[in-house]
Amino acid sequence: MSSPITALEGLRWWLARDHGNGLTEDTWVPMWCVDSRVVGALLAELRRAGVPARCTRLTATWRLPPTHPGEWCLWVGYDTYWRAEERLTEVMPLLVRSLRRTTGTP
């Protein structure tokens, strides 16, 4: 798991364009880089699982390899990271299949 970021340290991240699922948390950890087309579905699934989650837009200040898989960073509540992993393991195959159908990607 990545190092947690407390609400005060992380406040500057939330000031950028971001999306949240309405659940709050004092300490956040980054989980994945995700494609913009699945942000809404991921946030909804995590809300149903009771996991506070936010997606923040990646910027040039993030030091990522040039082949990172998405343009958004998914953050989840520190105390619910395990639940987020569990839920996303269940729903990601469905989201990927759905995304492939809508984009025509094999």
C-alpha cells in the first residue's frame, strides 16, 4: 500500500478538478491510475461498498512512467483500502468488458 496522505496534506490535491463519491475520510491513499471512462463507475461501486473514494486528474507534476495506464488517480480511504481492493477485484472485469463493448476494443 502507498503512504497515506492526511486531509491537510492532501487538501491541495482536492483543489484541482476531481470527482468524489460523497463519502468522507481524513486519510487517503492512492490506489490506481485509471482511464476517465471508468471514473464514474468506479466511484459508484466503491460508494456501494462503503469506501470513501476520489479521483484526481493527473498533472505534469506527477512523476509517472510514460506508459501509465490512465489519466486519473483513484484515492481511497486509508482504513477501507482492503475493502476497496476486494470490491474492485470483483467489478473490474465487468467494467473492462463494458468499456471494450462501447469502444469496440477487442
